[in-house]
Amino acid sequence: MIRLTPLDEDTLARLLEAAVTGADPLEVMPPVDDPPGWTPRRRAAFLAFHRARSLDPATAVERTWVIDVDGTAVGAARLEPHGDALEAGIWLSRAARGRGIGRQVTALLLAEARESGAASFVASTTAGNGGARALLGGLGAALTTEGDEVTAVLRLRP
Ligand SMILES: CC(C)(COP(=O)(O)OP(=O)(O)OC[C@H]1O[C@@H](n2cnc3c(N)ncnc32)[C@H](O)[C@@H]1OP(=O)(O)O)[C@@H](O)C(=O)NCCC(=O)NCCS
């Protein structure tokens, strides 16, 4: 069963574990100048990144959820307001990819966006990311490509 669990300090620890065991740092966080892999400095930066973006009310810019499958964290989902639009983002650990989880999480994020009254639902990825492009195309949204960036915008209300 797939559940979105709001991020807090406890779920953040589980999220770090999912990232370290199943994702490359660059798939799940901004670049950190350090030797490759999940070094202590990169792990600390992952925690600081989520605290700043979601958990600290003074700096928070988005809502983040841990994606739990049968109680195990397998990735993260986020919604970030930009004016009256909500921008969505998802990453999954390698073992969880290609099993329809991204599709279901996208539907949950879309439902949350509709419920919150957002005017549109926006997401973007890179041209080479076949999975993410298929997900965005399946939303029924128009896709626009600018350089390497593919953006989907779905209007939720007039
Ligand atoms: C991108 C991502 C969120 C997609 O989630 P997912 O659970 O793997 O995708 P799903 O299994 O739900 O598949 C969704 C669609 O993509 C297609 N798809 C999945 N992986 C694919 C791939 N590697 N190449 C092409 N299409 C792919 C599926 O066939 C499906 O299409 P359909 O519904 O039309 O049949 C996930 O693969 C991921 O986290 N990747 C690494 C991090 C990342 O790239 N995040 C997004 C950054 S924008």
C-alpha cells in the first residue's frame, strides 16, 4: 500500500536511509562539493536541505512527504507554491522505480493540489528522463521543451 507521510524529523531519518541505499545523490539533492557517494558531508547536507525547505517554518518553501510502500520509505514527493500554481516533484529509490509507484504518487499529489485550490499543477524534468516524461505526458497536460528542460502545466481551474 502506498502512503504519503508528512515529513518530520523521524520520517526524515527514514528518507535519508532510502536515499543512501537506493539513489544517487544528484537524483535527490543539489550538488555538494565532496568526493563521490554518500559521504558524511553529503548526508548532513541532505538533512539540512529538507530542514530548510520543509521543516523550519522560518525558511520553508514547500511541503514534503515520504513515500511509504507497505511501511518502508522508498522516496519523496513535494509540492512547492509558485504564485497560484503548485510545482510537484518526486524521486524514488532504484528498487521502487518502474512499478507504477510514480504514477500513483503523481495522482495523490494532483488530488492534494486540487484540494488546496491551486490554479495549476506544474512539473518539470530533463529531456533524457523517460520515466518522468511518461509520467508528465500521462497527466493530460501540455508539455513544452526549452533546451533540456521539459515542463508540464495542467490547469486545475479557469
Ligand atoms: C521518474 C520517476 C519518479 C517515475 O516513477 P516510476 O514509479 O518509476 O514510474 P511508473 O512506474 O509509475 O511509470 C510511469 C510511466 O513511465 C514509464 N516509464 C517508467 N520508467 C521509464 C523509463 N525508464 N523510460 C521510459 N518510460 C518509463 C512507464 O511505462 C509508465 O508509462 P505508462 O503509465 O504510460 O505505462 C522514478 O523513476 C524516479 O524517481 N527516477 C529517479 C529520480 C528522478 O528522475 N526523479 C524525477 C526528476 S524530474
